[in-house]
Amino acid sequence: MGDAVIVEEAAAGTVVHLHPEQKLIVKLSGESGSTGYRWSVVSGVGRALVQTDRSFQSDAPPPAPGQPPMVGGGGIAVFTFVAKHHGRTSLKLALLPPGRHRKPAKFFQLAIDISHR
């Protein structure tokens, strides 16, 4: 039902309007295999908004023919969510460094409003 809404870091702090079964795709830069920094969902996923996928898009150029891909480079974390029920939620993600007691390097937050149009 309808097209997916795609947001990037510039959308931080805004309100995203969705209808039930519509996808929300969030693309955040700063994730790095070499440094261990990784985006994680902190809050906002539940009854109204469900996470369905998470992937990584490397910033590295494709390898030359016959060469292995570059390992550990930076890139973009891609989160896919689906709106399930009417309501409001606040989706919050954090860029976390490696380690056990980690203080987030930064946050990304959106207000989500799910209703019929």
C-alpha cells in the first residue's frame, strides 16, 4: 500500500507520516567495520512500527575483476521498518562504538505518525 518513505540523517528531528503497511527506510552513514562503530535501534519499535530488515551498503568502490572485496571500510546502515498500527512513536537510533560500556557517538531520532490518509 503506497511507496516506501526513505529518510537520511538530514531528516533527524522531523515527523514522518505513514499509513498502515507502508515501509520506512532509514539510511545512516558513519558505520565502519574497521572501527567497530555500528548503528542500533534504541527505541520506537513495537506494536506500531516493526523492524523487518537491516543491511549495510559499503562506501568502498567495487573490487577490480579477480580481486577480493575490501574488508572493514565505512558505509551506510540501512534499516527497514513497516508501519503496523495507528498511533505515534518516536524512533531513536544510536551510533555505538565497540565495547561493553559504550557511550553513543551520536543519535538519530524521528517522530512517527501512523494513520489512514
